Amino acid sequence: MVEQQDRLNIDNISHEEFEEAIEEYVTWASEWDGSLPADVFFGVWADLQRLAQEAVAETIELTGVVQGDTIVFDSPKTAPVMAHRNEIVIGGLRLVVKLRQYDFIDISEAKIG
């Protein structure tokens, strides 16, 4: 195994070695056609999906009812969330949920042609 101090890095390579490494990278990058093998692409995609799932520490389910043009949430009893009418407070964030009018188009009366 290579010892930590024996590894080449920006702190312990000469200017010439650095220039050579940059030149090799530029050459490689200029010849790369941008293709990515499917197994690499889907492997990275799977890793990103896994990381996104791991980032979710807890799922909190809120229930509520629609009253007029407002959704009224029930106050969760045990969650680290406060809900009052259409507001949800999570940590330092305050979410206000507003409903908008759904514009229903009656296609039975539409003239075709």
C-alpha cells in the first residue's frame, strides 16, 4: 500500500510534473467524444437515487381537509412539525399552502372543425 506521504499531489510534485499532468488531461479531454458506457451511466444514476433516499431522514404524514379555498391541516401529535390551518412549520421554514382555482374546460360544448 502506498503511504500517504508517498502519494503524488499538488503539494509534493514539481512544476514540470504538474504541467505534464495538465497536458495529459487536456489531451484526454480533447479526444473524448462524450460517450459514457451504459453500465457507468446507470451505476451513477443508481448511486444518486440511493443517496437521495438516504438523505430523507424521516417521513412525516400530514392530513387535512379542504375548506373553501383553503386546505386545513390537522396538527401532528408527535412529529417535529407544527401545522396550523394552511401553514406548516418545519425547523426554520414556514410553508404556506394555497389552493388555486382549477379552470375546468367543458369539451362537450367545444366546436370541432
